[in-house]
Amino acid sequence: MAFDWHSATDAEVDYEYSPSLHALKPLAEYLDEYHRLSQGHDVHALRKSGQPLLMYIHGGYWQRLSAADSLFNAPDALRRGVSLHAVEYTLAPHAQIPQIIEECIADVLSVIEELQPSHVVLAGCSAGAHLAAMCARDERIATVIRGCALLSGVYDVRPIVRTPTNDPLFLSAESAAEVSPQLLPPIFVARALLAVGNHESSEFIRQNAEYAELLASTGADVQVEVVEHRDHFNVPYDLLREDTKVGQWVLGSLGKVSV
């Protein structure tokens, strides 16, 4: 029987929305890895005018991580001649999700205006995929990006209300629905990748598929992937790797390889 968060217990919902319980290795190891792989990069060297641009919005359930720990794709970006920008935003509880969305929109628009890239892909993982999806609902962004790479996202935020993750978010069922792209009228984005690791809970796999269906209903060119040997935390490593399905889609959208 398929999982139904409406009828499940709070503990069961929390299990489904605790990605570290389904991951290939402990969360602490991934966090240390993000930090280590993101250090020592020249941010200015990663942002060159006129190049293809990958903009990445980090996850952390809107309450942890940072742009400084989200440059793990820098070596791939430099090798491929792709500009890389990690979006920064204020974390909960110091900001709530509507403010975080507005901060991300402002940052995305500012960097595009500054760099005048030849192509743009907007990507995010987990809560970052949610934020990227909400950013892409802004027509100023939707009209200039080549596509969205949405990884392991939460597009219906309402189940989070049932979990301890909500403690610093202060969401109600109503306010969660208002920031859920799955529940809002879809905005057309020309191309989208919806990818999730196969080592994830059934709920993340379901949300990935259902948001893909919603985007496809607008006529968007949508690719859906359940990626082998990947979990919630390592799938973003593939964003600029040409030997992966995620990387092939992103690089193709950036004009670097044929799709």
C-alpha cells in the first residue's frame, strides 16, 4: 500500500521526511564533505561574464547549510567553462519561507543581470529544489533560464508541518500550502529535470514524480530520473559530471554537450 501522509502517524511522516535515515552514509559525513569540497575556491574565478551559468540553491530544510558549503561542483565548473553561483539566503528561524523565497529571487535576478550569461540553469536540492521551483514561478526568471534541475525536492510542503523540522519554520497547513509549488497554478518553464536518488524514501520519490507531472501538464519538456547509487545528499555532485544522467542534462541545457 502506498504511503499516505494524511492518515499516517506523525512518527511515520517524520521517518519519510528524514532523508538521513535512508542515505548511503551518515549525514555528518556528507556535511563534512560539503564543507571540505567547497573550500579554497576563488568565488570570483567561478563567476565570469558571458559564460554559461549554473545557479545552485542549497538544501538543509530552510534552516541549515550555506552558500559557502555549496561550491563542491567548482572543479567541474572550471573544467567545463561554466560559471557557478551558490545562492545565499537567511535561514530559519531568522527568516520564514516566504522571505527566503524573495531573497532567492532577488539573488538570482541580480547575478543574471551582473554576469549576462549565455545560458542559465537554475538548480537546487531538497529545500533548495523547492526554492528553485518557487523562483522559476517568477516570470522574470522563467523567461531567461534554459531550464531547472530540481533534485530531491519537497514541492508539497504540508507534510513538513507534521514533523519536528517545522519547529523553526512555524508553518501551518494553510501557510505551507501557500508556499507549495505542487499546489499552486503551474508556471511554464521550457525544460526541467526532476531527479531523485534511488536511496530515498517513497515520499521524496513520489513528490519528484508528481511535480514532474504538473510541469509536464504545461507543455514543458520534463525529464524524470530515479538515479541508481544516489541518495538525497550525493545526487547534487552529479550536476556538472558528463558521465551521469543529471550532468548530461545540465551540461546540455548549458550548451556544453548535446542533449
